[in-house]
Amino acid sequence: MKLNLILAVLLLFSTTSHAQSLLTNKSAFAVTTAVIYVDNNETELVKTSAALLQKDIELVTGAKLPIITTISQIPKNVIAIGTLQQSSFLKQLIAQQKINPAGISGKWEASLVQTLTNPTKGITNALIIAGNDRRGTAYGVFELSKQLGVSPWYWWADVPVEKRKEIYLKSNVTLTDAPGVKYRGIFLNDEAPALSGWTKEKFGGFNHRFYEKVFELILRLKGNYIWPAMWGNAFYADDSLNIRMADKYGIVIGTSHHEPLMRAHDEWRRAGGGPWNYETNPDKLRQFWRDGMKRATNEKIVSVGMRGDGDAPMSRETATALLERIVTDQRTIISEVTGKPASETPQLWALYKEVQEYYDKGMRVPDDVTLLLCDDNWGNLRKLPKPDEKPRKGGYGIYYHFDYVGGPRNYKWLNTNPLPRIWEQMNLAWQHKVRDIWIVNVGDLKPMEFPISFFLDFAWNPDKIDAGDLTAYTENWAAAQFGNQHAKDIAYLLARYAKYNARRKPELLDANTYPSLDEWQTVVGEYTELLKKAEQINNELPAAYKDAYFQLVLHPIKACANLNDMYYNVALNKHAYRNKWSTTNGYADNVKARYANDSLITQQYHQLNNGKWNHLMSQTHIGYTYWQQPERQKMPSVNYLSADSAVAPKDVDALQVNRVNGPKAVGSSFHQVAKKGISMEADHFTRAINTNGITWKVLPDHGRTGSAITPFPVTANEQKQGGNSPHLEYDIQTYSDGEFSINAYFSPTLNFFASENGLQYAISVDDEAPQIISLNKEDKTSDKGIWNKWAAENIIIKSTKHKIATAGKHTVKFWMVSPAVVLQKLVLDFGDLAPRYLGPDETPGPMPGK
């Protein structure tokens, strides 16, 4: 490992968990001369972690350290790994007051990493990796592995390990750590055709060999929890060694929101148990669930409750009393099978889709059951406990989505989840004391590597990563995968392609997404510039990094640049055809070429590393006609003209708007363009008025076009408007008077308190009375209509009417009413603004003093 990479690793851990590195350049504790000590009495996970550390050190240095189980024949340097409860050597050091366990004792999954000089006779140097429990020890081990330069993604994304002849550890270093969120995990879901095809080819299915790779990854990412794949799969039934592998890696197993008592839904089909109906078939259902509890002897969180067959809604006639009886009967089964009160077995009840409505109408479960709150499947939290709500013994969790099958359209193909949006929503959860379970639907796992890393890092210590830290986090993550030289540029690519993809999921794109050709050209130009930068870096990277770089960076940019260019050419083809222009056929040929290129880009991915990732990009994404994916891709239709009917274009600019997009000026005032409109990015305010304990916080790079702004704290009380109450001011210059509209663009935050008026804001111009507007009182995530538009466009736009008597200088005032309202853009429309999907470009006025 080179010095620059060590420094990158140091930076990484200053923004995630540990604030101090164990590594040094000086000749202190030489790792390659050490042995690894693990007490024979330790749990299997501790021994497994020691073996993985042995492998990691060998990957870096080529030296395979011995693993010993007795301290009597120990050489001068030792890495001692264990739990406070099981390791005799750690107990000895505690008794001799060489280490102090107070920082981790009794703390869930806490770890202590400490270097000691001359800890006992015959030992010159010791690295102590101690855990309060088995996973705490494992996390301490994998912290060391990360600092050695072994990425958690070394296998799953082919991230190379840079070789180093020797590794030295600092003297007198003490690190303690523990997670913020208790259970942190992923849900493998929507796994056909990609992940299922890959697992079948490489492992023979979703068996213990496959899950061993998954469990190791989760541990390295400091997660502890999984909902296994369940599309036609059954974790416990498909391979009896799956449960054994979960125990080996200490991973907590759950089942999804609609699979009660540790039974995969597909097992009901296999058993031929009859109707999935508790009113007509309770005996068979109870026996089915009882058998599931008997089999699941491992560490687990048990889902309770019931949805309709195949994750469908229960009937509208289903009574709350019946659902409460179902939970009561399930808890009786839990108690009878375990021989303990049901409250001693971790359980969750997922308020997913219509189940939240049952809760809102009064359905309740026992206090020890964790209420798993959910997003709307599109990354927008649906419900949160109020700040003054009585705490629950079982607490609260969040089920979040990076992938989804359902309306308004599936999104399964590529990552469309920018970190600023994940941070903003999950910070809401954290600040509202939702701290017991965070689980995210990751689809096929690949290609969600980067957001998975962030989700689990943020869950580990939400107080450590602020909105302003996300750029540094991304740069440090890039450095940990690719070294420091290109880290900033790679981080820019990672952030930018996710931002672009979030504007509209690739599956929702078509020729009409952007209503004007000039906007289409701007968007395609942005992707083209991104691709150019990505390919330049690819050309400069050492060969060893290119497979990982293609998977994590180049492929999604290349694929999405091509896809957007294809739809742009469809739009150009339609426009040229309407005008009978001779360019029509060329655009049609471009569409065909881009469509064919999509398959070639997929093929390139599948051929990486001798076909290691074959099938994993086989998700269809072109040719959707409704929410469900097409069975096969279909090229968009194009038009051709016969040569004798075509004419030369008279207005080339109507097709190719040759606008150069230079750096955008940022001013503290804004002016009206062409006597039509004014556009302002929300964070470019003239003045921010922070009062009543409220401060305005910029969320960098959050939103479709720029950054966003929101009032903090997110748990603040509602504010009255007027005078000196919290608000933002935007100075503007108009050339028109009279009536106009202000269109306010918001991140699609939902009505998570189910209040009558939803989340609100207020807006005014000059000294007029502020107009109070509801952002989302019409929120009906279970229905079509307005929510479909919010989700598909990833924006909520609200419009208000205003009037000014004279042209000239004015001030727009945006007032806080509710917390958690995230403003992205303000657009003043004087009546003749052309429609644009992303809204008009910003119109800054002269800089102050010019």
C-alpha cells in the first residue's frame, strides 16, 4: 500500500467511524512478524473473523500469519482477537488493568481496538481486538482490514488489494466504537432475471455458498441483518446449510414484510396449504407458522401480521380485530415454540402500504414489537413518530428502497439513488428516534454497491455524517476503491450520474420526457460530458482497477448516456418527420445504433473477469408500456422518409440548439429574462433569517438541478409567519408588473405525520401577507394520480399567484411553516414560460457592486 492510499484510508475513517488510524510508516509493530491468537472457547464468528483477517493480511503482504489458540508459546508480536466473555487472554489483561473494557462493556456490538507494548512477559507488542459480543469483535477485525486497504467490495466488485511488503501499527492507540442503529441490513429482492440467473450459473442457486459471500460482505460493511431472496426462493427450505452459514457469520435473519414467522411465501405454494386466509383456513396457517418457528433456531427478527397472498393487500373488508387476533395467535406460537415469553424474541410489524392505514385507524400490536415504518417504495418516508410520542419498548424501524417492482414503474436496472436524498430522508428517521431497524431493498445487490456502503455506514453512526460531509464521504469511498490519484474525479462521477438518473428513472424515460429539444440536448450533453470524463479516467487507471471501475463507475454512465441519447434521437426523428426533413432517416438510424449499443454495453459487463458477472445486467429497461417490465426489450418506433419526399431542414437550430453551457453564475439577486420569468436555485438566497432556534441548512447537491435548502432541526415545531420569523429572502429585478405565478419546486417529502394540512410552507412578495400552502395534504401513496407524478418526476411543484404594482426591485420571501420541507428551486412565471421538465435555467442578476 502506498502512502497516498494510507492517507486516503485515514481520511475515510475520520468521516465514518474511527477518528484515528492504526497504521504508521515507522518501524513499530510489524504485522508480518505477528501471530493471530484466538481462544478455543470463542464463538464461530470470532474464529471466522480471525481466519478472514489472516487472509486479508496475506492479500496485502503475501505473509500468512499463524493462528494459535494458546498463549504459552507466543512470539513477540501478537494480534489477540476475542470477546470480553470468552477470551482468557483478554480477561487476564483486564485483571492486570492493561486494558479497560468500560468503553464497550454491555454495549451492543461495541468493539475496542488497542495497541499495547509489553502487555505480558514474552510479548513485545500486542494488538487487541476485543468485542462486547461476537459481532463487536468481528467489526473490530474488519476495521483493521479496511485500514490495511482491503475493500469490503474486494470480491463483489473486484476491487484490487494493493500489495505492501510490511505493515506497521502505531503504539498506544485506543479505539472504541459501537453502532447507532441496532439492526442494519439489506433485502435481496426482485431478483429475477439478473441475480437469479447469476446465482444459478455460479452457485447452483440461492444456497449456502452464495450466502457465505453475501454474509461476509454484510459483516465487512458493519451490517448485521438480511431479508433473503424470496422470489420463488426459500432461505430455510432450499438449503439446510443456509441457517448454518448464518450462524457462522453471525447474521440476523428476517423475512420480508409479508412473510410471517420465518416462512418464505413460496413455501406456502409448495405446501399446497389452501387459501391464504385466516378466517377460512386458520389451522393450516398456524401449523405452517409453527413449523417455521421450530426450524429457525438461529438469531432472528420475526415478522408478525399478515398481508394478502403474494404481497397483495388484504381485502378491504378485513377487520382490525381479525388482524390483531392474528398477531396474538402468532405470538402464542412464538412463546410455545421458544419456551419463553414472546417479548423475549425480537419481532417486527411492517406498516407497509395498506397496513399503515390499519395502524392509522387504530390497530395496535404489543409494545415490544418493533414498528417497521416504510417509505413509499420510491425513497420518501411515509410515516414517522412525532417528537413527543411515547417511546415504545420495541422501538421503530425503517424499510427503505433502492429498487422496486410496482407503480408507477419498476426501477431495477441501475443505481438511481443519490446520497444527498438518502441522507435527508434517513436523517429524518434518525432524528425522530427511529433507531432499531434500518433495512433497504437493494434488488440484485449489484449495481447498488455505493449506496449500500453509504446506507450501512450512515446507520452505523448517523451523527458522524452530516449533509456537508457527503462530498468528502464520496471522495474517501472512491479513494478506498481506486486509490487517491483520481478519487475526487471519480467521486464527482459517482455523485453526478446518480443525480442525473434520479431526475427520472431510466425505465420511465421516453422521447417525450423533456418537452423541448433544447432541454433534451442539454441533458444529453451533460451525460456526454460525464462519459468523456469517465473514459478519460479509465484510460489512466492501472489495468488492475479497470474491472472494478467498469462495474462501479463507467458502466452505469456509459449505459445511461447511451439510453438518453437514444431517446433524444427518437425525439429528433419525430420532429424531423413532422417537417418532412431529410435528416429524419439519419436520426432513425441513430436510434437503431444506440439500441444495439445498449446490448453491447451489457455484454461488456457480462464478459468482465472471464464472465464472473454474467446475467447481472440482464434486467430489461427499454420497451415498458405500463408499470411491469417487458419480457423482452423493444426498440422505440421511428419514422423513415422516402428520398423523394424529404426536404432540407430550414431551421437547423430547431433541431440542434448549439448552446454552450458554461459555468453558471451565482448571484445574490435575480433578474427577469426576456420579460418572461425568473429562476432561482433555492440555496442562492440573498438573506437567510434564522430565529426561534431555527437555522436554514443547505443540502449540497440535493435535487434535480442544484442544491436544496431546508430548516433545521427537522424536529422543530411549526412556525408562524411574518416579521422576523424564519424565512429566506431572494432579491429580484423585474421588467414587468401585474400578476405572475411563483412555482416552488420541492423534494417529494410526504405527509409523514398524517396531519390534516400536511407539511406546509408560506410565500410572499415584498410586504404582502404570506400565503400558506400545503405541500402534500393530498398525499395518497396507495392510489394513482398525483403521487404517481411526484414519484415519477421526483419533484413536487406548488404554484401561488402574486401581483406587483411596478416593475423594478422586489423581494420574494419563503417562510418556514413545517420542518422537513426541502426547497430546490423557485420560478417566477409572468405568463409565457416555455415548459421544461427540469424548470428554466437559473437567471442570476448582476453580482453585488457591478
